[in-house]
Amino acid sequence: MNRDEKQTFVATLTEKLRSSPNLYLADFTGISVKGMTDLRRRFRSEGAEFLVVKNTLARWAFRDAEVAGFEDVLAGPTGIVFAGEDPVSAAKVLADFQKEQENRPAVKAGVVDGKAVGADDVRRLAALPTREVLMGQVAGVFQAPMAGLVGAMEGLLYQMVGVIEALRAQRADAA
């Protein structure tokens, strides 16, 4: 790349860094071209993007985007995963791919909702259920007490019906 191309690339990368609240840095050493193509396809299907960058250009872009704390992890082959709005799905793609590829790519660090996270935090994110499952669990938590209340009210109603039926039977026997 000549100087102008580098400046253009850094400007583009800086904009991506500013616009993506969730991203991960990974070392892609040891992944074949076929594996990289498969990984990129998986990220695209989840609305994420995987971009291989030179560390010097990444440092400049991180500095320009005012994202600090990644100087020490920008060593060796580095790829940036722009996860978009959903940090969990991209982390799941990374974790699933690592299981198939002998822990490659190795996650170095990341940013989730504007906060720096380590590789362990990214693994924990990957272990979370999907957003839809979490929403279903929350709905179940809200629904359980209401279902209990309905059951209790229904029980009281049956008791009342039983009392009225017993009174009717008692009066019919008395008459």
C-alpha cells in the first residue's frame, strides 16, 4: 500500500471502529484460506464482519477513534471482528469455529457496548443463550406468578361452587 491508500484504509477503519459498539480482536494464525473463507461466511450470516489488518494501521485507527487499551494486544497476525449490535452471536461464531479448528482463531480482547473486555469475557458471552431464548426466559419469569394467581383464583372458584352445591343439596334434603 502506498501512503494515500494507507490513509484511506485508516480513515475507513476508524469509522468502522466508531460505528461498531461491539468488536473482537483475534489472532488467526494457523487457519487455512478455506477456513478463513468459511469463518467470514459465518460472520456475514450473523451480521458481523471479519477484517484482517496490519497492526500499525490498526494502532493508528484505534488512536484516531479514541479507543484505548489495545496497544499490547496488537501484535502478531490480527483480525478484527465487527460484531454490530449483537455481541453474543459473533462470540458464538468465534467459539463454534474454535471448537472445530483447535482453538483458532485465538481471541485477544474485545469491546462490548463500548467497554474493553478480555478473552475470558468473550468466552462467557459465547456461552450465553441467544437473545430470543433470553427474552423467552424473561417472559416465562413474568408469566409464572400470573399463572399461579390464575390457578389460585380457579381453586377458590371451584371451592365456592362446591359450597353452593352442598348448600343446594342440604336444602333439597330438608325440603
